Amino acid sequence: MIAFDNVAYSYGGAELLSEVSLRLTPGSFHFLTGPSGAGKSTFLKLCYAELLPTAGQVTIFDREVRSLDRDEVARMRRRVGVVHQDCQFLDHLPIAANVTLPLAVSGRDTGAQDLADLLGWVGLGHLADALPPSLSGGERQRAAVARAVITSPDIVLADEPTGNLDWEMSLRLLTLLVELNRMGKTILIATHDLNLIRTAKQQVAARVLRIKDRRIQLAGADL
């Protein structure tokens, strides 16, 4: 589904990632951990061609990213949902309109019942008409999950999705991501929260990747 073959990425003359080779298989659940600045966000951006490797090959859905033109990248990204830590919304539009923006951009539509079901699933059915500034941090992150999955992606990437949340809200968000995995979605969560990882491993067969010395390795059972 996503494959890295001896990938490196450099920025400003400094190498952030080096000799990365791994596979994210369909239906798998991965965590990516490491200290701040280690390259977690960079790795996620390589996973959906926001960045291109400076060496090696990244293959997404059996296509090498350098072979994709702009339209092909756009089509590929419809199959990848991304949840950012600092999720951005259009403050003048209600949550329902913000959630459906990815469909509007691609010229697609969703039925009112499907949208209502999705907002209900993330616990925001009663806030469909609310404006983003009125939402709490946890509500914003759940809206970000809804927006990420509105296109029915095969993969969901989450970059420190619980970084600004308390533990109760973190668990609610984790529950949504675990449910998505049980629906067959591939999940990759970048986080430094080891308690979140330990909790998830009690529910799903999650593998933990760790960035250390610019390389990504499979973490041991000590987490």
C-alpha cells in the first residue's frame, strides 16, 4: 500500500531521514514515535507525496511518487485521509460544510443522511451548524477525523492528533481510529504519547515504529 525503499530526506543540507525501508500493508495499524524534531511529520508527508524523497523510492498504491503528475497526485490523495495536530478550518463555514470540503474540491457530493451518520459517529451530530471557533479542542479533532474520512480513504495518517487534548479526549479520539482500523483502514499515528500507544496495543495489533539517529526501526516490547 505504501512502501519505502532506502529512502532519505534532506532539508537545508541536513539529512532528517536516512535508509528508510518499510511497508505499510492494507489493514495494518502503526504508531510512529520519536523525539520532537526527529522527522515524524516529515515521514507522514512523504506518505502522501506532500514531500518527495531526496534519495530512494516511495511507492503509494503501486505507483512511484516521482512518476505521478499533479492530477494523479490529487487522485491518490483522495485515498489518504490526513489528521493534523493543529487542524485548520474555515471559520465562516459551519462544521458540516468544513467536513465536506474535500468532496467539494473534488467535485463530489455526499448525501445528507451519510453526512449526518458521519457526524453522529464522531459525536458531533448536534454541532453540524456550529462554527469552528465555538468548538473545544476535542471537538475540533473529531471534526478533523470526520473530514479526513469523508472521502472513504484506504489510509488514515494522524500527526500528533492528541497532542493538545486531555486524556479523556485522547481516548475518545483513539477509539475512533481503532474503529476505522476494524473497518479495514490502514492507520498510522505519529505520537510521543507512550500511554496512548500502550492503551491502543490492548485493543489492536499495533506495531510501533521509532525514529532514532535518522532511521526508522521497529520498537521492542518495552513500550
